[in-house]
Amino acid sequence: MMTKITHVFSNPLLFAFVIAAAILSAFIVEVNAAPVNGEEFSFRQPDGSQVPVRVWGDEFYVELESLDGYTLIRGSDGWIGVCPLYCTPLRLSRCS
């Protein structure tokens, strides 16, 4: 009577599949969302200076705020600045 383990070794195709799955599973890394809720970070300006900001969001949506409460955006030129009053989340394309 053949056990399940010896059955795997007797079928070369099944054996190759099991070995390939074992090797590939060693390289799988769990990836999770990284939500932030008002944590302080420093963002780099194009001239190399650092801007302290508070960040809310995750990998899909991020809001930046200055330490004194102003909403910040990164413009199309790469600079971080205060968001004008006419900017809303629905019209951010007009703000950069």
C-alpha cells in the first residue's frame, strides 16, 4: 500500500509541482495597507529642504496638513504649498 508521501515522489510531474510551489512560497511576502492618522513626517522640497507635515490616509488616498492646520498639496512643479480655498477634493486637478 502506497502512502500519500511516496505517491508524490512516484509521479515526476506532481513532484516538480510540489517543489516549485515550495520554492515560490519562500519568496512570497505579505503586503498590508499602511494607514496613517495624523502622524508627523518630513517631506523633501525640490531644493532639498524638509517640510514637517501631518499625514492622513493610506496607499490609495493621502491628505497632508501643516503642523498649524493648513491643508497642503504638492504642485505640478514638485513644491509643497498651502492649498488655495477654491480647492476641494473634487477639484484638486485645478490646484497644481
